Amino acid sequence: MEEPRRYEVRESTTPDPPYRLHAPDGRVVESVSDYLQELLACDCSPATVKAYVYALLDWFRFLDTVGIAWQAARSTHVRAYVLQLRGAENPYRRRQRPDSPAPGVVNPRTGKPSLAAGYQPATINQRLSVVKGYYAYHGGCGIGPRQNPVPGSGDARRNAHHPPDDPWLPVRRAPYRQKQPAAPPRAISDELWAAVFGCLTSNRDRAIFSLLLSAGCRAGELLQLTDQDVDWGRQCVRLISKGSREAQWVAASPDACHWLRRWVVDRGAVPAGEPLWWTLRHPRRPLAYQALRKILMRVNQQLGTNLVLHDFRHTCALRLASDPQVPLIYVQAHLRHRHLATTQRYLRARDEEVIASVQAHQRGDREAPPPGDVWHYDADDLAVLLGREERPV
């Protein structure tokens, strides 16, 4: 039996917009295309536009199942949509192997719990933000419902004019927004990093993960590198930040440059301006994000871990922040954070260091300083400060 046709996203032949949402009958949903053009005019990145169109795809599929048009959506439909997301299974979180750990089980090697099979609170909140912005735009154009079906917080601008000496007032969550627990950044231990590096089978993979760890680059920034973005003399790479899209040179470790040289020799010559990373199998093509992710998935299967690509950036940040010789403002520049408050999240002790230090204290392994190194007051300094006491002869 043929499955019924559903809403789907197709790449457009024109860059304005690069994606189009098609209805089950094949026609283009013009309201979504108009909204995507608004995002492009506001200088949103192509990655943002892609994320928005797929979030709206899920919303329109939900509206299709309940049998209403997007103009007739109300807050009750948004509530039903959120409840559906809370109980649905995320297709990207399906357990690939029968021996995969259950959701919430903490991995003994990484210390991170396994993700649940459903949608994370951050994903649900992101969908609500996209739908709210979509209706806010069309409401300003006089199209669609007069009241936005996604309710907002009544005190969202409570701290809009905040005096610097006054405390920040708490702001209530908007209806249907999910609680997002603050997940602290986790570092990969030196032992685990050695095990990960030992699982890599090519100079390309060794260069990639050495750069992820030393340069602190994101996966998308790494895949955009070309030969012109490597300064061999200074041992630096030029990264384009995802938010500001500004190019900045950052330091790379000597090991990363060593493996990068070996990969360039293995790869051979390519035209100027071409991507730095290519597939190992023929036909040769630029390395994509899904291929990079599968490399780490194979490592996770061998080691029994649940690492993600962003863990290497967290490790770089925590290592730099824990080094007293590296000022915090240098860490901010290396990670390309816009605000120093973002970098301050990494001012925390590494779990393995805390455990080792406390256990050494409990065992009494700390050595006492030698007697000659004990600090004491100088008698002459005390005499000058307090005066000499005259003793009778």
C-alpha cells in the first residue's frame, strides 16, 4: 500500500531561499518561503535558515495530522504539539544496537548519561521559538491569527532597564517552555584521549581530532578549512566563527601540525581554495559532517563511550582555563567567545583532578614541607616595627 504524501523540504534552485517547504500536493508553501527570505534579509546564516525550515516542517506535519490550516492555529494546538514532542521518539536518538545502554545510564568512561530516546527540552524550546517567530512575522504583515498561538512570558522585559547595582529579578518561563538543566562542560581525561587517538586509523583522522582538541574548533568550522587557512610557520589555523562569521587565527599544537603535514602529503595536491579534508575512498569528495560524525561513532563502538564532537572543544577550554599561566582573556580569544561570561563557565575543576586530590588528602599522601622552608618572622624586622625592649643589665 502506498504511503500518503506528507510535507517535505526540498532544496531550491535559487538561493532566495535555498530551501522550500512543499505541501502534500506538491505546491510550495509561500508563507514559509516568505519567512525564510525575511531571515536571509536579516543576515541569518544558511545553517540557521536550514534549521528553521526543518522546524517548520515538523510543525506543518503536525497541523496536517490534526486537519487545520496554519492560519487557524491556537494555543491549544501548540499545547498538543508540545505534548506530542514530549512523548514522541526522536528519530536521531534511536538505539542503533541491541546492546546500547538504556537512556539515562551514566557511561563509566566519560561520566555522561546516555541521551533519552525522545526530544530534549532544548529541542522543544527551539521548535517553539521558530514557530513563534513565524507567526510574529506574519502577524506583523496582517496575515494569520491576530494573537500569536505560542504564548510568551508576561515579564520577559522585566530586566530591560537593569541598573548595574541592582540584583537581577527572576523571570518566569513562558507557557509550554521546558526546563533546561544546566549541563556543566566535561573534559576528556588524558587516558581516554590516548585511547581515542589509538583507535584512529588514518593521518587525516589523527589531524582532525588533534585540531579539535588543541584549536578548540567546532565541527562546522573545521570542515570549512582550506590549505590557505593554515599558517605552517606560526602553527596556526584560521577559523570562521559560526556566529560573527569573522576569520581569526588560533594556535594549533605541534602534534596537530605534524599529523596535518602527513595528511597533506597523503592527500596530494588539490586546487587552491578547495577544502582541506577529503574522503579516503573513491570517488574523492569533500568530507561532510555526517562522515565526520561516523568516524567518532566507530570510536565510541570500540571503546564503549558516548563522546560527541563538541566534547573536544570543552576539553580544550577546560585545559586552558585550569592553567594559571594562561589569562582568562586569552582563553576567551582562543575559543572566540563574544562575552567573557561564556568563558567563565569553564572556570571549574576537572572531576578527575578533584577526585585524585581529595583521595590523596584522605590517604595522607601529602608531603609536609621541610623545616628549613618554614616561613618565620625576622627578629630585626620585628624590632623595627615594634621597637626593641630595653632589658635591665
